[in-house]
Amino acid sequence: MNNKPFDKAAFKEKLDAQTSFPALYMFKFIVPKGQEEEVKSLFPMNEVIFKESAKGTYISATIKVMMKDSDAILKVYDEASKIEGIISL
């Protein structure tokens, strides 16, 4: 498995080059079961779609949000990284 560190600057550059803001952006996360509310709290005004894994251990979350710029997207990922066991896709 590739565990290289997340390169925020490169991600921001790619977002800015490929996206015309404001834009609808889709966030996808996987969290251990029981942490759905923590993910939901990141998006208080948006619908969060949850789907349980086959074994019921993990929950995937999909959220579509209108984002004003790449900095706003990065801020969400920064806040999400504080949730224990979260995987950002």
C-alpha cells in the first residue's frame, strides 16, 4: 500500500487547474461504524448519504457540496482528518 504523505499544494494546484469555481464537489469518506455523526457535523447544511460495508464494520459517506474555491475544499479535508479512523477517498 502506498503511504506517501498528502501533498496539499499539489492537490490545490490540480483543483484550481481542473475546476471552475464555484463548483459542485463530491466528498467521499470511509469511517468506522458509529462515527457517522462526526462526518455529518462537517456538512450541517447538506445531505450525507451513508452506506454500510458488507461486514457492517465501516460506513461510507458521500456528500455533494457547492464549494466556493479550492481553499474551502482543503479546509473540509483538514477538519475531516481530525476524525479518528477516517479515510478520505
